[in-house]
Amino acid sequence: MKMEIKVPEAGESVTEATVSQVLKETGSFVKTDDELIELETDKVNQPIYAPADGTLELTVKVDDVVKVGQVIGYVDTEGAAKQAPEAPSAAAPKEEEKAPTTSPEKAAIEGPSARVSIDEHLQKLETPAPAAPPTLTPAPVLPKTKIEEGTVTRRRMTRLRKTIAKRLVAAKNETAMLTTFNEVDMSEIMAIRSREQEGFVKRNGVKLGFMSFFVKAVVAALKEFPDVNSFIDGDEIATFQTYDVCIAVSTEKGLMVPVIRGCDEMSFGQIEQNIAGFATKAREGKISIDDMRGGSFTITNGGVFGSMLSTPILNPPQSAILGMHTIVKRPVVIGDKIEIRPIMYLALSYDHRIVDGREAIQFLVHMKNNLEEPTRMLIDL
Amino acid sequence: MKYDVIVIGSGPGGYVAAIRCAQLGMKTACVEKGPLGGTCLNVGCIPSKALLHSSELVYKLDHHLPEHGINIEKSSFDFDKMMGRKRDVVTSFNQGIAALFKKNKIDHLQGTGSLKSPTTVSVDGTDYETTHIILATGSEPISLPFLPIDEKRVVTSTGALSLEQVPKKLLVIGAGVIGVELGSVYKRLGSEVTFIEFLPKICPTLDETISKAFQKILEKQGMTFHLNTKVTAADIAQDKITLTTDKETFEGDVVLCSIGRRPYTQDLGLENVGITPNKGFIPINGRFQTSVPNIYAIGDIVDGPMLAHKASEEGVVVAEILANENPTIDYIAIPSVVYTDPEVAAVGLTEKEAKDKGLEVKTGSFPFSINSRAKCTGELDGLVKIVADAKTDILLGIHIVGAHASEIIAEAVLAIHNKVTALELANTPHAHPTLSEAVKEASLDVHKRVIHK
């Protein structure tokens, strides 16, 4: 019997995917749970596994766009008996080969409902179709610069890149975004790091980086200014009661934003462990949709690439994002003297619809104070 | 030997389920106590359509041929031969199903099937073991307590399909689909036909516009309707039957009781496995499982319209569920047809149903009286009505009364199932001249762009 291979559900907002790799060729013999192809969705790359042992027949090729639920091939289990290397070929009586390949015992008791009620059908009335007859006026077209062929090379946008593009434009168009800046004297944190590094590594198995300090300072500031930890939902302002901080990481495939959940209840060590875990997953391309679901605030660190100052862009529906930058020794005035201090500029982009300038500025000042004197965080300042 | 699946009932739900199970590699048996094919084939759809067609030819002989310049001096018909032809049609189908069973290696277990345990079906005393059971035992006509059915003079649809002679006066209680179809048969063959309907409209599931137009057409053919009338008593005398209602009394020589059908689960042994029917219907989940997970139920014994094609679709779906597939059945896209002349066919929501669901609707309609093909053939009665969602333009319902409506409805079902918009249907080329152009025009009318009106 031919078992269908279907594109599985991959999260609420994922409706289609692109075939990024074919791992097993049509005609090859596959075993249950073998990786057959890799799909690239808006958010992650996802392998599709063989539903049964048998001969593979794929109906899609690399770069094909497939929809959730679409049949993308078959595994012919008839072939299983004949082709499986370990199947005893002569021993099995002929009749056996024709035995039901679907084991009725295994019939899926659980599974999606087969009965689409009238109300369910109606709920799925999708995007409005043109209600009015099409007019003859041509749609406005963006002016295009004529580009001489040969002066550019072209490559297809990946689905991830397309999604990033779409979401970023949406974030810009649908919010009232602006940015406030400040600077942090990193001396104290750097001193703690060099002083405590050995003990920290021994205890936690990971290095004490800057990020745990920033996550903790963000949590403290969010507690002080809950509107920053909120988002607009229709006519309501919804305030997160959780402190789930997203960390933007650059991967080969593009930007990904995994979430560290419950940062308020984590130690510095646990935060660093989480970050290290995501770094590994990112390198291996294994960050999952679940890793990226939710989150109430985002930190992005352009400093690792040398950025002095930038204006980060919101990660909707969140209302604020913190930009970290490179640490540079600068002359600063301390008391009445000029001193050399390691300085990092901070940028907080926020949605002015929900966060006022005063709060945003105070949020950043609160962070600055805690980062310059980390001991303040011990006593919940 | 143990079966993978035993299907109880060989009607359009059961036999189709059995075939699909067998196709999917399951060792399958189908239990049937009567002739194969169930109600649909033996005492329902098939024999009634045979008689409807025969009687329609008789009617056309006298009423349509003269306008085409064809004159038959003295027309007559042979009722026995007509019934004989009907029986032949049915028999050929009985044999057809038997042949399909043989081809698919399905065992036909003759006798009354009853559940002994969740995995044991007893057929007239012989026990058969099985992994899964599909219940498809169908439905039976409802009768009135004061009007005992003898299937000779007081008949259900079953008896009405096998009368020995054409009654002079036929009283039909219930002007639903079955009533108007069989009433039409005997009206065309010469009976005086009177309908007594409790509700304020005929074929109550139809769209209001369609139902009204339909009633007028049938009245034009000489049938009489008494709506809002409740039969309260009956007197069955030697020479006539008198029905007393809350309005007046009616006399006739045959009474057809067509007030509806109820699920048939008698002797099925549901109590042995702990399945409790709800108002006669067997409760099932989204995957057709009863309260006993390996026992499934489809067709007239479960929720939904009591239609042969609905049962067949469900049969296929259950078989595929057993094969670990994820099929679906879209209930809004189950068409319903009345095989009168003209026919009535509908799919989706009526205008009222859509409004009751809080949807804002747009409608369009087109009468066959100005349709090119209908003019050519002289089948001018009826109209097409389209109901679309005002916001999305997606089609919600398509309702047709007119010649060959049962065939025209197919494109409407495809459209509803695939959430096509009125504009898309309107922009779909239709061959000219055809009756189906009325569907296109009615869709155009939704957008006030109708060409021929």
C-alpha cells in the first residue's frame, strides 16, 4: 500500500514551506523515520520523516513551495517486504505479501476530526475575495529603476529572509517606534568577570559573559516599568506577567530569536547556560519554533560585530527592544577628572503608542545604574 | 478466522465502506439480512427514480409532445410493466453489488447482524470475530400511532413503490421530499393527489424562495397542498380511508405516510457493548467512533441529513480512517435533490440559515424562463438562487428548481466545497446554450452584472 507523506503542521502561522533539500531520492528504499527531505518554513528548517518502511516516491523537488497538509510523496510499503535488506525473502509465504499493509489494530484512534461541520467550514471563510468587479485601472506599480542585465547577480530569497523582510516592514509600519540612548560604564562588570570567572566556570560549566548582567538588569527594569513589558491587543493593553527575554542571534540562515523563559527566577549561571545552549543549537541549525515562541522583550547585541550605535527594530507584538553595542575605552569625566573607562552605548527602541518617553528614558537609566553598580541588583534596586 | 472489519448493513453507506476497506487491504465482511443495497437500492432512491422517470414520460406524452407538434392519438400505459421494469432495475443493482463484493473479496454474511461484544458480530447465531465494526444499518419510515401501516392501502414509501394499481385518490401525509416525489409519480399516472402538511411550507429544508416557487409549479401540475394542517385521526373503511385533521377531513383510497424517517438499530445489540443511542441516533466523535472505540457508525443512524450519498461519503472516510489516513467530509457540501419534474437541488445554506448564523449575505437569482436552453426544450419552470457571504463573496448556498437541477448542482457542490466566490463562479465560462448558464447568470446577479435579465 502507498502511504502518503504529508507536510505536517509546523505552528500556527506557518502555512507553507519550501523544499530546501532532498535527502532521499525517489525509488530508494527508506525505513520508518528516515529523514526524506528538509523543508524550510518561515521560522525553521524541518525534516520530514518516512511514515513507514518502503520504496520512496517523491512528487516534489528542491525549491518547490508546499502547503501544510499537502501530499508530497508516497512510501510504497508493498516494496517493503521485497526490498528491506533484513526481510527474509524466501521464508515468507506468498499470501503474506498480500496481507493488509495497514494494520487495522493500529488505526489511529486519535487524529484530526474527519467531520467538517457547517460551522467549521464557515469559520474558515478565508481572506476576502474582491467583492467588486475588477476595474480597468491598473494597480499602482512602484517605480522601478531599470537594471542592466549582467550588472547584478541574482539568488532567490529564502523563506526565512522573506518572513524577516515582511515582519520588519510590518513592525515599522504598524508601530510608533523611536529610540532612546544612553551609555554604560562597564568597569564594574568587567572587574567582576575577571575576578569571579574561574569560580563561575567551575560551578556552572559556562563562562560568565556580559549577557547575564544585561538580562538581569532588563528584568529589574521591566518590573519597575511594566508598560514596557506590555503589548497592544485590540483596544486593550496586555501586560506580561512573565519575564521571557528573547535574545537575537545571527545564524548562517538568518536572524533567529530564541526565548529565555522565566529570567526573573534564574541565576546568572542558568541564564548563561541557556544562552550557550542556544548558541550551540544555532550553529547546528536546530533552533525550533518552540524555542522561538512568545517572549516579552528582546535584546540584540550588535556589539559582537563592532557596532558603536544603532537603532534596533521592534520584535512584534513586543513593545521594546534593547540594543547592546561594542565596548570602547573612552575618556569620561568622573568628578572633575578625565578618566579612561570602558563604555558601551545602549539603545532602547520602543513603541510610543504604549510606552511614553519618560518611562523609556527612565527604563534605560535604571538599567544603566544597575549595570554600573551590579550590587544594586542584589538588593532589588 | 478473524476479520479486520465487519460492516453491518449493505446500503449505500455500508457497501461502499466495505469496498473501500477491502481496497485498502483489509479483510472485510458485510452483514445484510435483506437484499444487498439497503433502502436506497431496494425501496428508496433507485426504484423511485425508475418510477419517476416512467411516469414523467407518460406525463410528457400528454402535456409536452403536442406543443412540439407531436400528436399521439390515444396514449396509454401498462402499470404492471412499469413496475416490472422498476424491479428489473433494482435486481440488476443487487447483482451489481454482489459482483463488486466478489471482485473485492468481501464476504457477504447473510442474516441479521448483532453485536455480541466489541469484537464479535453474531449473524443469525454464528459468531464472527473482527477488529473493527462499522454500523450502517440505516433508517426506517416513521408512522402515526392511529394509522397502522399495511403497505397496501396505508403505505410508507416502501408500499408506495409497489402498489398493485394506480389509486384514484391518493392522500399524502407530509409534503417532504419523499412525499412530493411519490405524489408526483401517481399524479402523473392519473391519481388525484392531496398533500397534508403540518408545517407552513413544503420540503421545509429548502430555501424559502425555492420552496414557494416549487409549490406553485406542483400546484400547476394539479397537486393540492394543505399546509399548517395536522392529521389527528384516521378511519379505515372497506371502500375508503378518511383522515381527520384540525381543519377539514379528507378521503382517499390510498394514504401515503411520509412524515420522516428514524434510525434503525433494532436487534443490533447496542446494549451488549454499551452504546446508548441519543433520540435513536448513535453518538459519534469527529472520527466516526462510537463510545466503543473500535465500533464506528455512519449514514442514517448518525447525525446529519439522511441521504444515500452522505452515507457513502462517510463510508469511504471511515475506511480511510481505519487505514490511518486523515480524510475529511465537508458537510456543507452535501447536496440534496428532489427528483420531481422539475427537479429541485440545493447545496449549502439557505438565505435564512446564513442570516441566522449572523452572516451578512448577498443573493442573486435567474429564472429558467429566460434561459436559452430552457426555451429550446420548453422546460421553463424554475430558477437558480445564489447566496454569498457579503464580506468575502464566498458562496454559501446554491439553490435550483428547474429541469435537470440534480445534474446542474454538481458544479455548485464543487464551488461550495472549495469556497469559490460568486464572482469566480460568474467568471467561469459555461457552454451555450445550457441550463447551467442560469447558474452563471445568477452568480453575476449577485454582483448586479447579469446579462440576460
